Amino acid sequence: MRQHQLAPLVDNIVFGEGPRWHQDALWFSDIKDHCVNRLTSDGKIEKIVEIDGEPSGLGWLPSGELLIVSMLEHSLLRYDNNKLSLVANFSEHCGGKANDMVVDQYGHAFIGNLGFDIEAEPMVPAATQVVRVDIDGSVHIAATDIWCPNGMGITPDGKTLLVSQSASTEMLGFDLAADGGLSNRHVYTTLPDGATYDGICVDSEAAIWAANPVGHEFLRALPGGEITDRIDTGNMQAIACMLGGKDRKTLYCITNETNSLDIAEQQRGGMISTARVDVAGAGWP
């Protein structure tokens, strides 16, 4: 197994999430700072937009507008010409906060929700669904019986939607049609026993990089489950990752001292670090 070292890039983030490589820059949500940011080439954080709620998943329509998941409101927002507008509300389909999202090449937005209250004591996981929001704002149930759908991606050929489950070691795959329909549910890959998923990204070999917060590591898994690479995050919890840079071989890794949003708001202990890897990013996000 290949081991990689992290190089710190920026800190003083409250709780980073949803990193995306877009227009030669890293974009990410800071959930508890209530904003979407862009990391410029000189390492400075540029605030793109503030929202009243908690931003999470990010994506872009084929026409270029930014889409933002608002966690508390269970809503999808569009940001265009310096204005925010509501695309859709999908509260009736959420068992917990809305969370991560991937937008396919046709503009279908697939959005997960936690399914339960992750801050509750005791925490009681429950199955939930992934919704699909189309360009016209219509909301559809895309997949059911998912155990805390979190990081999502689409393989480089555009034909398979990947959905990680934070309450399972299994990542699910679905055949993805041009109209956004899903079929042929299957297990795409697995993490080792005891590991769990947070954010993911996809590379050109259709392998995934996954954040494993409980294991304090980022792992690269091939379809089927072989682990080929590992990045140790020390005392920091792995939250999300994205392949970027000019050659798409720089893995941007978001970490935090905690995976609790409530605690993170007080600590401001989030970081973005980087590691150089061997296989370039591809697919979505």
C-alpha cells in the first residue's frame, strides 16, 4: 500500500465540506461560517457567497450556475449574477440535515441527507433516501434505503452514480441514465471493518478517495474494495477530499479536530492540506 504525507495549506476554517475543483481553483463550503469559499492560487481564501443557513454540497449546472445545498432548510439554492435563488425544497424526503451532492453532466443534482440527528445522544442511525432535483426544480426520489448517504460521485464514463454510506462500510453504485434514472443497485466498493465514509472523489481509474473520519485517514479504494493508498491525518479527523491542480494529481484534504458541527463552531479547528498522488482526478465531482 502506498503511503502519502500531508502538507498543510490553510487553517482557521470552522468546518469545511464539499470541496470541488472548478475553473482551476478549489471551492468548498464552510458550514458553520455560513459561506462558500474559493481557494485562490496564492493560497488565500476568497468568500464567494454567504447564506443564512448551513451550506454543504456544491455543484454546477451545464450553463455555469453554482448550486448549493442548504442543510437546515433541506433546500437547493442557485447562485448566479451575485444573487441567490431557491431551486427546490425537499424537506418531506429528509430524515436529517441535507448534506452532500453531485451534479451530473446533464444538470441532475443528486442530494443526500443524514437520515438522523448525528448530534443526538445516543445516536440512532436510520435509513433514508437520495433525492434528485432536475433543472426545472422538480424533486424526485432517486434511491431509497440508504444508510446515511454522504459523499457522492460519478465515474469518468458518466454511467455510474456512487453513493457512500456513513453508517456502513459499503459504497453503493447505480447505473445512471441520461434522464437521471437509476437502476442496478450494487456494492461498488467497501472499506475495511470499522471504517466509515465521509466525502469522496473519483479518479481516472474509477477508484475513489474516501475520507474515513473515525480512522483518521484518507483511503483510495478500487472497485471491489482493494485499498491501494493511505494518508494518515494524525489527530485530525478526515472530512472530505478533492483531486485538483493543473494535472489533477493534487489531493486536497479537508480535516477537522472534530466531526461535530456544534463543537467545531467553538474551536475553528478546520484545515485544508494537500498530498501528491499517482492517478489524476476524473469524473464528477
